Amino acid sequence: MRFWLIFKILLHPLRWAQDRIDAWVMARVKRQPGPIAITRNRVYILPTRFGYFFALMLLVMLLGAMNYSNSMAFLLTFLLAGIALVCMHHTHANLVSVQLRAGNCEPVFAGETAHFELRIDNPSPTPRYSLAASWPKLEEHAVPGDVAARGSGLFMLSLPAGHRGWLEGRVFSVSTEYPLGLFHAWTWAELDMRCLVFPKPAAHGGEPPAAGGHGGLASSDRSGQDEFAGLRSYRRGDTPRSIHWKSLPKLQHPMVKQFAETLEQDLWLDWSALAALEVEARLSQLTRWVLDAEAARRNYGLRLPGTLIPPGRGDAHRFACLKALALYDADAG
Amino acid sequence: MNEYLPLVSLWRLLAVLALVISPHVLRLPVWETALIAAVIGWRALAAYKQWRLPPVWLKLGLTALAFIGVLWSYQGRISGQNAGTALLCVMAALKLLEFRDRRDVMVVVFLMYFMLMTHFLFSQELWTVAYLIVCVVATTAVLVECQHRGALAPRFTLRKGGAIALQALPLMLLLFILFPRIPGPLWGLPADAGAARSGLSDRMAPGDISSLIESDETAFRVTFDGAVPPPAARYWRGPVFDNFDGRAWEEGFATLVPGYGPEVDLRGRPVRYEITLEPNRARWLFALDMPDESSIPEDAILGREGQLLARKLVRERRRYTLTSFTDYRMAQTPQHPRRYLRLPDGFNPRTLDFAQRLRDQYPQDLDYARAILRIFREQPYVYTLQPPALGRHSVDEFLFDTRRGFCEHYSSAFAVLMRAAGVPSRVVTGYQGGQLNEFGGYYVVRQSDAHAWVEIWVAPDGWIRIDPTAAVAPERIEQSIEAALSELEGLPGHLSARTRLRYYLEARWDLINAQWNGLVLAYGPELQQQFLSRFGLDDMRRMILTLTIAITGTLALLGLMLLRKAAPARTEDAALREWHRLARKLTRAGLPPRPAEGPQDYVERVAAARPSWAAALRHIAGLYLHSRYQLDPETAPLRELAHAVRSFRTS
């Protein structure tokens, strides 16, 4: 065991040191609502692979300069060594005192990729270059970006959304290797970020049921589109054309003519109609129906155990339904 | 970071690579220069036209060919300084053929830093400092650019690279001065290390010395300690030649035994001086005629013939102090008198004949010598830099036909005439004179001061110096080479008449170079010890300790400066600053402001949560709003606000 450790230290000193620091820090990172100010004592810095290579090159140059007793070679070697040391401070200062705050996170369907928005604010008068935000171990894929002086930059943290419910953001790193790529400065932070993951929609094809209870309509009725079906009270949004003017003097409030077609759009998507399926499959099917109903511009309501969303349509309605599906019995799931 | 590089970034990298390689081009074989230029050009075009990079077999083939080419150009010596540099340059260029992403940029940039260093193996003159700084800044700018996704403006990257290099300069100086130096070499130098061969050679044929006059390079610089001998006594003794092959003089037999120097009777006042000799890739150390054997450097030998030699080739500039006596008697009898009389058969018959006849008139050796000098002086002999070419009987042709010659013609002819009459003689080469640098108080002896004279052995005085050139052109000895040559000669530029301004500039520049050489290039273990012991830093441990403290301190200052720049900008508005101060206090108490919350809403929310603070907070909010939105800034209750915020306690 100890031998293995020594082996690792010798083989990958950089990775070993960074892992140790990371483990130490990660245990101490607190989840915060933000904004989080990156202070000096939160920034860690180590040479990169190129940094070590650069040091090796300097050593060879130093030996060469000694061998030839060449003063100009000494000057060059020492200038480059100075540049490396100065670069360390530049890299460090490139990260210090930015502020992190969570941005939006658009809900996604299970199986898709959730994009957590991370806002990096730079309250200082110095622009920051090539900052990258990433989850642990995924630094390679991070896309670096700049943040202007007294400005703000938008960064994306992507995480695959496995299953429905709340997808919590994890500890992430913000890092930079600017300006010379010899040093890697990074910090760990955890913001209150979460992404709503809707259930994965079931495959196309399952027709919405002739919803149980009231309002069930056979498709044969569709022929009588203009067939008068009755009156109901006026609601905002009804067209003047549909108002039943004749009854207005008598009833003192407007009534609206209802036709068969209008009636049949109140579709009920009911949990209990899918008793044959297990829970997740039921939710997937309901999700599919919500999407289909929305696409067909029909009014629909959702009935889940303990939840009832009256019929309606539009983005807010769709969101309410999907959210109810996503969070159905979330503690158990 | 394994992304492709933007096109302009690649072009900039290629331009910087060309800049770094450019000084090497003078030294590289022509084919290699052409290959490097072709590869750089092709890569620039390939990126623009989006051509595919060459396949592996082509890259390998080219690499192997380049390797063989370097081997062939440098006679199979791959380890030497020249061959090594050539290999490095061509390999860096060939790396471009597989150059794709940012990682390759790093590799090429590191190669460029390395190539920069190899340049200094060939030249360390003052201008190379400018070259070093320009190249380091440009290369660092390339590195900055490759750390960024998009292309950056060169103005920006150069400024960033320049700023980093500028901030690194103090560290460089600290390291240069304090980093403990150990005497090199560590593993031995390649045979071709150091400067190229220059200056006097180990043989003297007609035309050899006059060709040196063309060079205005410095041979050495001399600082006298005390009285300076007059120009006519400033003979800097170098190689001594005793063997004449009919045309050229060579060193035939030299007695080089430590402690077995010339038997000389040194008289008069000693002259102490320090010489800084430029590297000449020869063993000669020049000394004022005649050095005191007890004063010579440890690693030098004073030969029996009075020539001072270093044990090893002088590859680097070296400094040594000597004591000489311009008045001396070298009374020793020649060990092998015959070798100073030997003349090759079948050469210069007219000269031998003439010598016999003249000798009959002057049986005394010295009278005979004076007679020859008189002939040189009174007959139409000309001292010229452009003597006519001479054939097989070079001395005959010079003495009787052309009568135009430079110091090597006169000294050679004189020595032959002496030998033909049975007087032992030898030719001494070296330098004569030297020009004062008024600003530095030292004398510069240039290659153009190269000279040749003769020593003859006369009983009972022994070896005495005779300078036949002095008979023809006394100005050469008493003044300088420029004075002795007529303006019609078409003098090399550096010898033409000097205006006061030109002298001033030249002397200043030479002084700067001398100081550069003496302070920077010569800064090694000895000079470091000498310099640092003045500050009590005479051992390595103290040096390292001081270095560490100084570097840490400098870096800490730099870090503070950078952190200040990175700190959140100070708010301009005084009232807003106080408000932020309050918000920080409340944040610490667990009640941070919400992003879209005005001062009044915030205060009311906090007041609702902590009724005991309500009065104070409302007061502060009132003062703040009053200060911030007051039309007349004069009456703003800033002081009151500051006081209220400071005295507000959350605990």
C-alpha cells in the first residue's frame, strides 16, 4: 500500500498533489446560495505538465550555462525562471476576487443534458482571461471564457440528467492557466444550483385515453363540430362572436355558446387510467400525453394521486403539469 | 486545451520562430537555411489553404534526411556546438510539419527558448541583450496567445509578454548576482566551443599581418597601474619564430618548461598592468616586452624565447595581471645557435649575395645591422598596406624589385639578411602601440596594431630588438598605424582620420563594451566571490539565503501589486461605499441584501426580522438616501452617515 503511494507520487507528482489538495478542500466546501467571492485563501495553484517541463528545460539550460560559463545563457535562464515565477502570480491574480453566482437552469427531460448557468462577476478593474468552470475531473472539456473588467461572464456547467426530479448541482471548480499555461490555479465552490428534470417522455403512439369520468367523447362526435352543445358563463378571452347575445338582457351577465368541438378539448390525463404500468412508465406516458396535447393545442388537465391540475394550456400550464410529474412522489423516487 | 490554433496566431508563431532562428542563418549550411525557410513558408500557406499535413512516412523521411544532412555538413560530429545548433534549428522547423494544436505550440515555444540560448554560444556582445529581450517578449507573447481561445491582438499579447518580462527583470538580476556560481566546465566542452579563431597566427608569410590590419576587432585592453610606457616602448610580445622556409616564418623549436624562462636581466622601473584578452582560440597571452617570470598567471608558461603561453586555448575572454620591464638585457646564449642561422637552400640567391658583400664592409654585427637599416631608410622603400604580390624568391623580389612592403616584409628581409651574414636572428610577432580610451583610462590594442619585428643575437648584449619598420616609417612606432600610412592608400574605414565626435563615440562605445565584458560576461565564481564578500556574503549558504529572501520579497511585492489590481474596484461614490459597508455588516449577521431590493425595502425587511435594529437602520437609510440623491453635494450628510454606519453594531 505504502509502496503504491510512493509509486504514485513519483509517477504523477502533479496529479497526486492535486488530488490530495482537492480531497482536503472538497471536504470543506460548503454549499452556498451565492454569490461566492473567491478570496485569496480559496485559490490553489500548482504547476501544469508544461510547467514541470519548463522547469526541466530551465535546469538543462542552467547546466549548459554553467558548463560554458556563458553569462548571456545565465541571463536568459534566469530571465525565464523569473518569468515563470511572475507568471505564477499572474495566474493566481487572474482568478482571485471574482464572484460566482448561479444563473438560470432550464428544465430538461430525463436523458438529456442539464445546463447549469454560472455567472462569474468581475468587480475589479482588470479583465480576466481564459477562466474555465467545470465539474471535478472534467477540466479537459471545459470551455474557457473571458470576463471583462467590472463585467460578468456566463459559463455553462453541463451534467447529464439521469432521472426525473431535482438534479442538484455539485461541487465545481473554476480554474485558469492564463497567461502562460505554466500554472493551474483553481478553486472549488458549490452553489445552490438545481435543475428540474421532467420524466423522459414515452415513445410516440400511445393515444390519450378517452379520459375516465366526465368529458369523455367518442371520436365519432367530431363530425358535429358546429353542433350547439349548451351555454356556459363568460370567461375572459372568449371571443365576442361566441357570446350568446340573446340571453344577455334576461340573465344580466353574458353567456357563451358552447359547441361539441370545444367541449371535447378538455382532456383529462389521468394517473389511474394507466394502472397496468409501473410508476415511472406511467409518468413517462403522462409526460408524452402532456406534450402531445400541448402540441395539438388542446386543453388538458392532469390528475395524479394527491394532485389535480384543472384543464388549461399554454407554457405555464404545461410547466405546472410537467413539474408535478417530475416531482411526483419525489422523496420515494 | 487541445484545440486548433487560429490562423493568425499560427502565422505570428511562425514569424517569431523565424526571428529566433534568423541569427543562426549566418552559420547554418545553405541547404538547411533553405529547408527551414521552405518549411516555415509551406506551413504558413498550408494553414491558409487548409492543406493536409504531410503523412507520417514523409515526416520521418525528412527528419532522417535532415539528420544525415547535418552529419554530412559537419563531418559526422553531431555533438559539437555548431552541429548541435544546426540540428536543433532544423528539428524545430520540422516540428511544424506535425503542428496542430495548442500543445504543439508549447513544445515549439520551449524549443525557441532553447534556440535562443544556443545563439549566445557564438556571440555575447552587448547587442545580443536587445536580441534576447525582443525574442523573449515575442516568444512569451506567442505563449500568451495560445492560452486564449480566440486570437488576441498582437498589441495586447506583446504588452502582456513585455509586462511579464519586465517584472521578471529584477528576479533575473537577483539570480544573476546571487545564484552561487561554480567553476565550469561540468562535463567538458565540445572541440568547437567558444569563439572563432582570430588574430595572429602561428606562422608569418608576406601578407598575413597586413590582412589583420583590415580588422578593427579588439585584441586586448590594457590598464596600466602607474606610469605608462611611451608608445615606442609598447611592444606586446607574442609568437616567436625561428624557422624560415624561404617564404614563411614558423615556430620551429620552442623551449617550454615551467620555471625555465628566458635568462633576463630586468632593469629600470617595473610596469604593472592588467590585460583583458579577447578570446582568440590560440594559446598566446600577450605581454609587454619583457614580462617578469614571477608575475605570470598560474596556468601560463613563459617560454625560453620570452613568449607567454596559456596551457589551454583561450576560448573565452580572460584577464591577467603582469609585471614587465621595458628595459632589459637578454644575455643568454642561444641553446642551439645553428637554428637561428638556418636558411633554406635555393631561395633568395640575390639576397644572400648582397649580404655577403655588405658584410665584407661591416665586420661588426651591429654596424652591419645599422647599415641595413640605413638602406631601408635612405633608399626608396615604401611602407604600404598594399604591397605587390611576391613570387618564389620573396625576399629578393621585395628587397631589389618592388621595395614596397609591410612590417612582415621588412622584418622577414632583415632577419634573412642577418642570418646570411652569420648573425643569429629571429622574428617576433605581436602588437605595437595601443590607443588610449580617455573615458575608461585604458588602452585598446586592436588587431590592426599587429606588428612584426626582429631580434638579433650580438655578443655581449645577447638578444636585442631591432624594428626595421621603424627605419622606414618611424611614425608607425611613435604614433600609430594610421599616421604611418598615407591617405592615398585607401585605408580601411576604421583607420581613416577621426573627427573628435567619432573618437568620442568610438571611445564611449568601447568603454561600454569593456565594462560589459568586465562586469557581466566575466561574472563567474571568482568575480562573484570578490563582489559579494564586500557585502559579507562570502559563502554559498549566505548567498542562497539572501537570494531566497530577496526573491521571496520581490515576489511578495509583485503579488501584492497584482492582488490590488485584482481587488474589487473601489466605489467612487462615498455614500454608496458606506451603504456597502452596512450591507456587509448585515450580511455577516445573516441578512444579505437581495439582488433587486432597494435600500428602503431592505431596511424594512431587516427591521421586521430584528426589531431592535429598526430605528438605527431607518436612520441610516434616511441619511444614505439623502446623501446619495441630494442635488447639492455640499450639504450631503456624509460624515453623519459614516458615523452612523460605523457605530451600528449587529451584536
